[in-house]
Amino acid sequence: MNRGAARPGSAGLLARPGGALTLLFVWPFLLYVCAFLILPTLMLLATAFRGGHGATWHYVGELGQTQTLIAFRNSIELSAVSALAGLVIGGLAAYFVLRPGMPGGLRSLVTTFSAVAANFAGVPLAFAFIATLGSLGVITVWLKSIGVDLYATGFRLYSISGLVIVYAYFQVPLMIIVITPALQALRSEWREAAENLGASSADYWRHVGLPILLPSLLSAYILLFGNAFSAYATPYAISSGIVALVPVEISNVLSGNVMLSRQTGAALAFGMIIVMVVVMALYALISRRVARWSRR
Amino acid sequence: MTHANTTHPPAVGRRDLMRLAAAGAGGALLARAAHATSASDAALIKAAKAEGALNTIALPPDWANYGVIISTFQKKYGISVHNAAPDDSSAQELQSIRSMRGQARGPDAVDVGPSFALIGASEGLFQPYKVATWDSIPVAMKEASGLWYGDYFGLISFGVNRSVAKTAPMSWADLRKPAYKGMVALNGSPLGAGAAFAAVMAASIANGGSLDDIVPGIQYFAELARLGNFNPTSATAASLVSGQTPVVVNWDYLNLAQAKKSKGMVQIDTIVPEGAKPYGAFYCQAISRFAPHPKAAQLWEEFLYSDQGQILFLEGFAHPVRFADMVKRGVISKKLMAELPPPAPYAEAAFASSAESKKAQAALAANWTKMVKA
């Protein structure tokens, strides 16, 4: 909530007491960022825009192909919806668990489970769902035996909505983990004060609770969006690329055994960067508006 | 192509490689005397032993029985084999020939996919050699001057978990039956996984398409998806054995090896589909032009292409190139034959050329996700 408080002073780092020490500990981080974020990104751009004969727009231009556009649309849709699911379900779950009067054991149970589940992804997660909700999964077969044919109702594990359910398995716990500190920072005095002034519960949330939480909710949403946007192993194992997603397309041209095109892969990754930049820009725009009051 | 990913052999071949003819080396009998370096040739063995070692690369011990092949070779000739980077890919094999030329640890012989054999030959990375059994290698699977020669191949097959699929499907048409609802799976996307790509090719050949036209195969899988029979889950050994993907279209040697591994746990049948020309892919041997142990490399090739070496491949369920010849001469034991699918389809397999593969990839990229909707 104290955006801006950590803004560095106008004096150079070295001029400040402990500045040298700070540099000593910061430079490995900077080196790390340079080696594993900045340089690879530059390499990526170089690859995406370089053909056999110098600079080219060819590979980036290929992003306009129908199948590529479908992959981007699917990826964005899946990420947006699964992030929303995580935001709502995880946010409410965290709120109710943190409410006064809830047994402390429940809280530690939920946080422990969340910490584990948020990191359960990839092929094991996919297989867990295939073995339960797949077309021959245990639950699917059991439901059929009691007369409910899940797949006859149109449900497909290997569809966008199916993938949303699977993604929720790591999105919801991640939301619980990241939003808990923000919820804990909501002081009960604020609520008491609002109630003393005659606010109903809805009034409190509308005018106090949500505005305070909004920046945290927004950044949590971005985190969940990015988390889903880059997921690869899980959707591939579940759908074999039937649901076209950008990370799967990238793997097809980079590490597949059928076709090989580093440039196309780099162009697709470049497209993903653009999407994330747009999302982050929107975030910056909105959060500046909603957080305006906190700077006063 | 890659050995690292045991489920993805290549689906590319040579322009003129259309079939593996049973009597592949028809008129070459006259020339037999010309390539007379026999495995029993004492001079070669002596020269190889004098070199004392053999450098191989990218041969995983559990792939095509290479573990046993290497140890048998070492025991037989007392030449130690240094197998570098067992999980490297074909591309990396060629790269090590290039980058380690002139060094004692450079590879002597490589085992690469056909498209990489073509690249290696055109870059002058190989030296020609013709093994004693050269004539019985099908013409379509070797370079005429001996720069490279196919060693083993596989066919697209159905791996069937019989505890879930009570009757095994015998043909591509069978897979449309309601009995296989939600059961038919590939090992990944045909845009990324070699065996899945090959499965669509094979389905195309069986449904009015050809090596030059993969679209009927895409239509076939689109139909399976509409019927609800296609299960888009990426099949793995685990999903086949546990029954989540009871019918997996995959290479025969992988299905056969899985069947052997899960014996006593679950019955897995390997069916090469009937009623259509089977689709296959093969690997190639080549001796490096800069081989530090050229004689040992020649002896290694003689060993691999002898009946003994070829049968060792077969024991790892990879069909050796001289399979048809050996069946004809009856040198494969009944017990081993009983573990394999019937031999007939192996004599008529179709292999795609590089150009055909490229065309199929483009058609797949444009149509697969658009047409196949589960």
C-alpha cells in the first residue's frame, strides 16, 4: 500500500551510507537478470527478425496466419478465464479461512495444502486429471455406472473449459498464497470505524475493503494470467495440442521431431512478450488510477 | 533424429525410398565378389584389434538393444567401445563429427535418421564402406556408393491394452467402431511427435491418401474425434498400461517393448493394421570420414550387418534391414518370431521422402487443429 515509499533518494547509491554494501549484494542479482532475462530476450528478438539473408519480417509476419491467431486467442482466453477463476475462488477461500473465529488448524491446513498444490503442475497434474476426469477416468466411469454420462453432456477434459478446471488446481492455491498477506493487512479497526459510522457490510466493502485490496487483486490477477499463459506440459499432455496454445506451438517448432524452425519459435515467443507487455501496461494504467488515493 | 526421446523416431526418408522390397538387391548378385570384406576376414579383425578401440555416439543401451549389441561386440573381438552421449540426437551426432575431426575421441560410426544421413553425405562427413552382406540390404535403404546404409526400421502399429479393449482392433476401419469410444490415442501432437506424425501418414495411406497427400489422414482423425473415439490425451507408457489410453498408435518396437515390460501385469497386443500398406521409418549407419579407428568402425559395421548383429536388433524389437532376407533363409528362431507381429507387412512398408514429409508438415500445420475437434 505504500507505493513510492521505497523510491530511491536523488543522491547516488554510493553516496549513501551502506551504498557500497548494497551494490555488493545487488550486483549478483543484476548479473542474473542480465544473463537470464535481458540477454535471452535480445537473442530471441535477433532470431525472430533474422532470416538466411539478413533482417526479415517474414517470421513475425507469419503470426498473422489463421492457425497462429487461433493459438493466441485460445491462450489468452484460457489464461484470462482460469486467472479469473483463481482470483474469485482463491480470494473468497482465503477471506473465509482468515475470518476471525476460524480454527487456526484450518488456516495452516489450507496454507500448507496451497503451497504444495500451487507447485503441482506439468505431466503429473495432467495425468491426475486424465485418470479421474478423462474419457476413461475413474470418476467418469463411476458417474457412468450411476447413470450420469459426463462426456454425453458435452464435457471434455481436453477443451478450454476442461483445461480451466485443471488450471484451477494450481491457480486457486496460488491465489490463496499471494492474497493472504493483503487480506491480513485489512485492519479490523477500519471495519469497526465504518460500522460505527453506519456502514453496512456491503458499504464497507464497496468504499473501504475493495479499494484497498484492488491493487493487490490486480497484481495477483496478472501473476495468475502469466502463470497460465506460459503453462505448457499440462495442456500438452491433456490435449496433444488439439486445443492450440502458443507454448505448445513453440515446442512443436523448437523441440519437436517433425518440424524445426527456430525463427518461427522465436517469433511466437515475441508475440507472447507483446501480449504480456500489453497486459502489464493495462495493469499499470488501472493500478495508477485505483491506487491514487493511497499516495496522498 | 533423436534417440533421447524414445517415442519419436523420424518420419523422413529419401526421395526414392518408396518401399522396402523383399528382394531388394535383385541384380546385385553378380557384383558380390567386388565387395568381399567378410566379417570373418582375419585381416580386418587383426587391423581393428590393432586400433584397439571404437568410438560410438548416441546409442542408448535400451534402444534397439544397443546395450547388448555393444557388450557382445566387445566380448567377441576384445575391442573396447566408448559410447559417448547416449541420448544425443542425430543433429548432435553430425555436429560431433564436424567439431571433433582430427581428435582421437571423435566418433567412428553414427546411427542417424535418413534426412541426417543425406545431410552428412552431402557435407562429406562420411566415408564409403560396403559390408559383406551389402547385397541383402534393400536398395531403397542404402546409398549406392556405401556412404550410408539403413540398419533397422519400425512400423506404425496399434498398442492395445487388452484388459480395457476386450477385442483388439485389426485395421484402421476397426478404430471407428463404438467399442473403442474414447480409447484411441497418439503419443502427442502430430506437429511435434514423430510417431504421431507417422500415425496420421499411415492413416492417410489406409484411407485413400498417399505419401504425397496426408489430408485423408487428417480427415480420418477428425472423423474419429467426431465419433468420440479419438482421445486427445498424449499417450505414454503409463497411460497405455493403466488403461487411460487403451489403444495407442505408435511404433511397433515401442509397443512390443512395452508389452514385454508389462508382462504379467497387463496384456498388450501389438497390431500392424491390416488392409493397407504399412508406414515405417528407419535409421542409418555411416562411418565418419575422420574416424580415428576406421578399421574398428568397419568391423563394427560388419558385426551389425551380420546375421548375429541383425538378430540382436530384432531382439530389441527393431526390425533389421536384412529382416526379409533372414526370414527367407530361416535364420531367425521360432521363439523370437513368435514374439513379433506376422512378418508379411514388414516386406511392404512405405517410407516418406524428405519432400513428402515437408509437404505433409505444411498440410498438418494448416489443418490439424482446425479440422480435428474433440
